Amino acid sequence: MDDKPTDYPFEEMLKAAQAKIDKGMLVYQKFTCSGCGARLMIPEPNEFHGEADCASCGAWTNIREQGCNYQCMLVMHVGGGNGASEGQGYDNS
Ligand SMILES: [Zn+2]
């Protein structure tokens, strides 16, 4: 149906994801489990796997063959590490 997630060929996804990484973004690989159909995400940012297993059903998915997608997050550069909302108004470019 219409709510199926879109997946792209592995190599195509890698290229698009690499462009995001080059801009300083964190990219998480996403794919659909071939066993139970769950939408899964690789927990490590900027790591891309050709195959991966499912925490729910244990099935291995051949991501290279099946295709995948990604989700990217903009990294906020927070100095110091104490207090999350410090540095408001600074331009980090
Ligand atoms: Zn599964």
C-alpha cells in the first residue's frame, strides 16, 4: 500500500548519505527486516551494513540486495559538555 517505506539501491543510498556526512551530519541507515517486516535502524551513525540482523525475529536481511534508506540528523556543536542549551545564538559556520 501507500505507507510502505521507500528504499533505494544500496550504492545510491551510500552516495547520498556520504554527501550528508560530508556536511557534518549524522546518518543512520534504515532498512526493512526481511523476516518480520519491521523497520530497523542501525544504531551507530555513519555506518552502513550490507546485511544486518533483526532484534525482534533474528532474521538476517541482505540489505545490498533489498535496498535501504537513511535518516540524517544535524549535529549541534555544544561546547564544554555541561548544560545542553549553552551557546545560544552562536553561528558555528
Ligand atoms: Zn525481524
